[in-house]
Amino acid sequence: MRPFSYQRATDPDMAVQALGAATAANNPLTQAAAQPLAGGTTLIDLMKLDVMRPAALVDISPLASGWSAIESKADGLRLGALAKMSDVAAHAEIQRNYPVIANSLNLAASAQLRNMATLGGNVMQRTRCSYFRDVSYENCNKRSPGSGCAAMDGVNRMHAVLGTSDQCIAAYPGDFAQALIALDAMVEITGRSGMRTMPFADLHKAPGKTPDIETTLQPGELISAFSIPGRWPRSLYLKARDRQSYEFALSSAAVALDVQDGTIRDARVALGGVATVPWRAREAEMLLKGQKFDDGLAQRVADAAFADAKGRQHNSFKIALGKRVVARALQQAVTMEVRS
Amino acid sequence: MTAAAPEPKANMGHPVPRYDAAAKVTGRATYASDMPLDNPAYAFLVTSAIAKGRIDGFGLDDAKAVRGVIDIVTHENAPKLKESKLFSNGGYAGTTIQPLKSADIAHDGQIIAVVIAETYEAAREAANRVKVSYTAVEPSSSFDSPGTTTAAAKGQNAQFKEDPEAGDFAKAFDQAEVKLTASYATPTQHHNPMELFTTSCAWMGDNLVIYEGSQYVYGLKNGVAEQLGIDADKVRVVNPYVGGGFGSRGSMTPRTAIIAGIAKRLNRPIKLVPTRDQGFTIATYRAETRHEIRLGAGRDGKLMALRHEGAEVSSRPDAYCVGGTKTTTRLYACPNVSSLVSIVRADRNTPGFMRSPPEVPYLFALESAMDELAVKLNMDPVELRRINDTTVEPIGGKPYTSRSLMACFDEAAKTFGWSQRSPQPKSMSDGDWLVGYGCAATCYPTQMAPSAARVRLQRDGRTRVEIAGHEIGTGAYTVIAQTASERLGVPLEKVAVFMGDSDLPPAPVAGGSNSTASTCSAVMMVCDQIRQRLFKAVMPGDSLADKAKETVGISQTPSTQAAKSDRPLDIEKAFDALGVGVVEEYGEWKPEGAPLDSFKAMHSGHARLIGGPEMKDKIAYAFGAEFVEVRVNRFTHEIRCPRLVGAFAAGRIMNPRTARSQLMGGLIWGMSSALLEATEIDERNARYVNDNLADYLVPVNADVPNVEVILLSEQDEQINPAGVKGLGELANVGTNAAICNAIYHATGQRIRKLPVRLENIEV
Ligand SMILES: Cc1cc2nc3c(=O)[nH]c(=O)nc-3n(C[C@H](O)[C@H](O)[C@H](O)COP(=O)(O)OP(=O)(O)OC[C@H]3O[C@@H](n4cnc5c(N)ncnc54)[C@H](O)[C@@H]3O)c2cc1C
């Protein structure tokens, strides 16, 4: 770890001012001199590993008083960015109306981490690629642009098969983001010039030629809330992993269906553990709309979801696995009991 | 009695709570790095980012500019140290690759610099700022890499004397009615004890105190003295508690003498706390292995031919090997046996002991093969073991001192519900899950080593036991206290035990599951010396030795008929007669058959373990049987193990509570080894990739919801006075095969390479 200054933000204004102060030295965001600190469960680890070396931490946890509300209304859900993963997962209305959200949070990390970690920090968590997290490997385009990618032909069992580029195959590790992207969530961003909202789907950026740029968030901007339109009682999150708990996804699927009289009116499919960013399988979803469900359809949807997948030495299995996970998640969603 | 404190059966002690339980749960137990030092400087390691090549130079300006940095030690200015030979060649070292000696790099993560600073934080920050330029050479990482060399273990490893054989394997295999040839593989694994590989060194003039988690304080003391070129009496190693060892702290690592040397030069205590990932490369590990097993049997299931070939990876300079054929060739009755162990040298650090070093990989192969043979014979795998059970090992024709293998199988099978198994693979399921049952035998050699002890008894019954044993979490304090309490007839609460200090009487390495057998035998002997002194004082002239033997306790009821004719000894009267306030005895115990120089070796930190297959005209093992239920998800192929049942017989069980805990931990470890644990090597550069506890997977509670341990009653008078067979390494041996056998039953798929991951399943 390297020395850094620590400041507690007492209000949002102060936070964004402090974070935006050194804007010039602040690009890209992942290497910004000033970083917001929420639960710290990603950031502090990366600082200890010498991967992130911020000169200043702005602790935003005091903003929780205004930024951690959970508001469930008939027309949608609003979640404060500083709400704790565990509080959101335990919320009765979320469990009833948005099971995919509750599941994705409950199946993530450990109870201790969920008690510390915030929703905002969760969606901003960084890849678990072992070469990214170990600075003794020189080749990491995400850490030092242009240096190459050690994972490409290295040990890459955990890496992505979708959304990769010839620069980076690091997987986006989080679970909750798949629920958000599936449900067309909007993200509310507070910056120095006020507040803006955008689709959550526009937050993360695939690596392309610039794997060091991970989101469209600008220095001095904070996520203050997420909002989800409508209700999705027929939704779930299926996660395949090496351990029964406390382990990242090898492959996961967030699915949400609106089924009326046996016909699928709306369908959402998002994939985790297999892509470089939170991944919405839009073309696959289209196959479901207006159809009656059967196993053959589930298979076609799964195939479509992975049509563009590219495996490498140790992670090719994720393609077949991912398809089975999608198909199974859809089957479960169709048959799940929904209380109205 | 509760599940955690099982009711003692015949030849079992009481399940008393741990001697150190309160200290541990309240955080009062002091581990090596908790020891206060007077004005210490802090060390942080810099380790190499290449596995082979040389250092061209360091860029230290940035690092030196960090406030509080005192010194940066590299090969250019490191204290000069003498070499220590590998422990198996009469030295103390776990590796002969000595860092900071030259610019050469022999393995990934080798120590290449030590930053010394006023604070841990400054040392760590400066270490991050050290720049190193290398000339890298392409390394050989493992079995299939170009540039490795392979040779038979026999002739290069002094502790591997013979490839066991009997009869005529080739002929018998050729003629066998049923044959099996199969290859198996096990991965690299790391111990990852909770306590990091810390070292603190403090000099007082010419005397050095080392605080370090060690499984062998006498070995470390003598080894460091040798490297520093000083008298071993000037070195003291202290560690009243060790935060897990699992073999990783059995032999000396290079870091200790380096830190001691720097502390001497700086004239200031130094504390080193390496990181978790550095622990993957500055200590030892379990090397990957490969096996080919050939079994030939009659239609009746009787083994006629067995061949076990094993290959193990080691470092370039050191011929470390575990050579588990000494066990696998003797486990079953089979007249025609051959075997071969070879060592493959690669650009790696030297591997070392890890919980049941030989038995884990070698029994995985044999017990998987036995299951495969049972399938070929269309026979219940338990029955195949019964048919080949034996009381005499086939290599030397020596009898087992005791062997409860089939009793364990029968008990565990009953508890597990083995009879509910439908033998056909893929025939059992539950919703999304294919269900499989599997079993395997487990065993571990019974070993002992010379040990000394000092016991002091006071007039009021207060007792102090001193022995340089090790509390590595197994319950050593507890069973030693129980032994003294029972032998002297004093209440347990009055017994204080002092361990983990090389100024105490020598005990052997806490390895090879010999500790309880050795230390308790020594403590028993010394307690008897005290009893004899007391008896002599009150009853001069009688046949006192016998009475002392037969009267259990000093002020308690005698246990045998002969002794009952006498009144128990009145301790106060005895002290009055002796005219003393304290009786203290020291004694040195050695197992039957120990060589003449045993006590000398004991004092100089060379552990001479005796037992297992290497006893003169007998052979001693503890046995067990393990049954597991495995579930494989039809859709995700996730593999889970919701139920583990093990039954074990290991001579006298000193304390059913601590014994159960060891065995339960072993079963969990075994499950972990089968399904989760593997250190991944990047073959391009021979470097470890998942060197942290988030990526090196071990089970969480949800992975082991149901683990049941059954302790069988067994009595063995031929092994040691305590009647104890070690059991710390017994339970994690059979589990690997049991799980793969269950996966076969669930899916019809035989997996011969560990760990088994979901991508290996094709349902
Ligand atoms: C061992 C382990 C296992 C885990 N397993 C899982 C898992 O299975 N599934 C899963 O989803 N996650 C898992 N995690 C990740 C965990 O969920 C995240 O670390 C956590 O959610 C991050 O939240 P935080 O509040 O602690 O974020 P911090 O660590 O405080 O912040 C993370 C990043 O987000 C930035 N940030 C924080 N808040 C905001 C904001 N409001 N606006 C903008 N930027 C912000 C920070 O600057 C930082 O860069 C695991 C973590 C660990 C350590």
C-alpha cells in the first residue's frame, strides 16, 4: 500500500468536489488520483495489492443517510447506491417483486462482505483476473495500456468468452449488475454539475482497444441510485460455481419473464461470469417474445445467447455451460410459483 | 456427551475440553508474530517475478526515498550464511536453494530482497517501489515441459531406499483373469495455514531468540545455528502456539537465517510478516504427481498382481519425493507386486511435506483403481476390500500389529446406509441432481520418535510438564495434560503444560502423526519415574517398581487386583519422607528398535521417525473407511458432497473430542483436495497464478453440511507405551478416491485427475 489522504465526505457536494478536484490527473477513472471509498471490499484489496494507487480516498459512507433508501412503488423500484447488499437482499418486497435482484445479491460473496458492501461499489467492482491483480506480471492492458495481456494465453479458466477483444479477456465478476441490466435499470449519477440519469446498460464499457476504461463514469461523478421500472415477480438468478457459497460465477443467468396465458409477452436474459461487462442477451430474448415456452425454445435461446462466444484454452467450457445455465434458468422461471 | 465430545468406548480417554480452548477463543493465545519485541524494525520481502534466470540489477532509489526505510538487503549486501543440507540428507533445510546468495533465480517467487524499515507500512511501500531488471531464461514448469530430467527416486533420495516388490508381477499380471491398467494424476497444492510464514528475531548479545511458527523447534534451532555458524545452545526458538502447519513448518525455510543475520547486523530485533501470496513460494508445497496402476485379479476378486508407478516433481537441486508405494504395495494381500517411483526435476522450489505426504496421492491412485476393479468384477467395492484384506503385508511378510480395516468398513457402511445404494451407475437421482455413493480405504503409518520430557510434582499436586512439543492445533496440550493427570493421579486442572520452546526437553518434529505417541510415551515414562521415587520413599525395600506400575495414580484407587492389596500412596507422606517440596524428573524415551544414536540425533534436531512399514518384524498402520455421497447437477454439472462418513481405528484414543476434530478436519480436507484445491501453474513461465485464498479454493461451511466421524475401539500393545497410533493425517487420505468413486457412481464417468471440476463432467 502507498500513502494516501483520507477524507470523509459529509454531503454529496463535498464528495463530488473532492473527487473532481484533480480532474486533469484523473483520467481514466480507474487510475484517478482520488477515489470514492464505500464499503472498501474491492478498493482496499486492490490498494494492498498495489494495483490501485490513489493519492486520496473520499469516504462516501456518511452519505448513506440520504443515499441508501429502498423505495418500492407500484411503478418501480428505487435503490440508493449506498444501500448494503445484505439489506437489499433481505427486503421482503424485493424478494417478492424482484426475486432476481434478491437472488443475485444473496448468492454473491459472503455474509460478512454483503454486510459491508454497497450497491454502488458492487457494480463498480473490478475484474478478478489474476494477472490484473498481480502487479508482478508486466503484461496487463488494463493496468498499463499497451503492455499486452498475460491472460490471453495464460491460465484463463475464469475469463470471459463474450465481449472480449484482442486486448483483454478479463471477466466482469459481479452478480447484481446482471439483474440490473436485465430489468432495464436506470442509473442516477451525481456530479459537479448536478444529476443525470442513463440506462445502466450504458455504464460499463467493453474492453475494445481501451481495457483501462471500464465505465462511462467521469472523475467527480458518483452513482447515487438505481431505478428499475415495473415489477418482475417471475424472475430469478441462477449461478453455477465451484463452491456452494462465497464464490464468483463460472456462469450465471438473470432471467425475467412476463407470461400471460402461457404466452411470453416480455423476456429478459442477462449473463454473468462469461462476459467482460454486464451482458444482456437481447437477440436471444427476442426469440422468446410472443412464444409458448418449451425446452426446444429454451435451447434455441441459449444457443443464440452464446452465438458470438469465443473460448480460449481453459475457458471454452463456459460456452456449453453458459447455454445449459440459460436454458435451465428459463425453465425454472417458467415454472416458478408467482404470488400476485 | 455431544457430537463434539463423543462418549468414550473401550481404550479411549475422556473427551475433556481443550486445554487451550479459552485462550484461543478469547484471543489470548500468543502466536509467534504476537510476541512483543523491544523496538523492532520491520522486514518486507521482495520476491522474484521470474522462475529462472538472473538479476541484472536493482533500481532502489524510489524505495530508499520512502520515509523510514533503514536498509534494503539484496544478494549484493546480504549477510553471509553457511549452507544447510536437505533434511533428508542429514541437514535441516526444506530446500537447498539459498536466496540472496547470488544473482541467480531458481524458482518463481524466490526471495530477492528484504526491505527493512521503521514500520511495516514503510517496508511494504518501499518493497512495492523496488525495481528489478532480469535476464529471464525459459523455465521448465512441470511434467510435460521441455527441459525436465527424470530419474528413479532410488539412489538419489536417501530416505527412499527401495522400490518394494514381491513375487513375479509380470507373469502374474499376464495370467490374470481380470486386468486393469489406469493412470491417475494429482495437482500442486499449498498448505495455506492461517498463520502466515512470519519470523521475528531478537539478539541479546550472542544469544538469539526466534519467534516463528514451527513444527520442529529443535530442528529450526540447530539449523539456524548451523547457517549462522554459531553454537546451537545460543539459539532459542519459541512458539507456544502454531497457527496450523500441515507439514509446511516441518523443515527450515531460508527466511529464518536471513532475518537472524540482518537483525544481528542491524543490532535490533526484526519482525517479518510475509504476505499470503509470498507464502506460496517461500515455503514448501505438495508437488503434482502421476501414477500408473496395474491390477490383475481372479474372477473371485483375489488380487494376483499389482504394480504402482509414481512420478513426482521436485526442484533442480533437491531430490525430494514422498514415495507412497511403501504403503500401496502393502495394503492388500497380493503375492506379485512391483513398483517404481521416479522424480522429475523442474524449475520449481523444492516441495515438502503436506498432510499425509505419501498416502494422499498414492492412495488416490490405488483406491480409485480398486473401485475400477470392483466394477470390472461386478462386485461390491467393500467386498473386494474384504476379499483382499490381510493381517500380513505381502512385501516382507510381516504381520500388522493390529488392523481394523474391515471393521471400519462395516461400521461406516452401516451408518452411511451403503445398503441403500443401487450399484448401477447413474441409477440414483434427486430432482436436478444425480446422486452417487462411493467409498475408499484410508490408512496412515504409525510412527514414533525419541522424545524427552521433564515433569515436576509439588506437594499440593500441582504438576508442571515441560516438553518442546508443538501445539499446531491438534490438541497436544490437552492430551499431554491428560496423560500426566492420569499417570500421577492429580486433577487435570492442576497440570500445566509448557511446549513450543527449544529450551525445553527435546520432542520430535510434529509431523508424520507421531507427536501424541512419542510425547505421551515420554511423559508417561517420566511420570513413572516420579511415582517410583515417591513409592521408594514410603516403602523402602518392597518390589516397588511393580507396584508403581500397577497403581494408577498416587492418591487414587488402584486399578489392578495385585495393586489393590496395597493402599494408594499418600502423596503428603511421601513428600515428608523424601524431605522435599518438589519432585522433578527428566527422562528420555525412545521407541523399540530406535538406533543407538537416537538420543544424540534428538538433541541435535534430527527427527528419527520409526514405524509404519519400517519396523523390524512387524508393521503398524492406523486404518479407516470413508463413505461419501456426491451430487452432480444435471444442468450445471456442479459437484457437491453433502455427506461424508468416516470410521477410524487408531489404537488408544487419548481424547475422543480432539481425535474427532482431527478426523473431521481430515475428511473436509480430503473433500477439498478432491473437488477444490489446486495451485495453477502458468506453464509459460513456471509461476503460480491463484496464489491467494480467494482463488485457491477451500471449502466453506455450505460445502460440508454433514460430516460424521466414528471412532472404533482398538487396542494395540505392540506399538508404543501410550498404545497410540497417530491419526492427524489419517482421514484426508481416502477421501479423494471415495469422491471420484462416487462421481463414477453418479455419472458413469471415471475421473482420474484431481481436482474434479464441473467442466470435467460430461453427463
Ligand atoms: C472474496 C470475495 C468474494 C466476492 N464474491 C463476490 C461474488 O460472488 N459476487 C459479487 O457480485 N461480488 C463478489 N465480491 C465483490 C463484492 O461484492 C464487492 O467487493 C463489493 O460489492 C464492493 O462494494 P463496496 O461498497 O465494498 O465497494 P468499494 O470497494 O468501496 O468500491 C469499489 C469501487 O467502486 C467505487 N465506488 C464505490 N461506490 C461508488 C459510487 N457510489 N459511485 C461511483 N463509484 C463508487 C470505488 O471507488 C471503487 O473503485 C467478492 C469480494 C470478495 C473480496
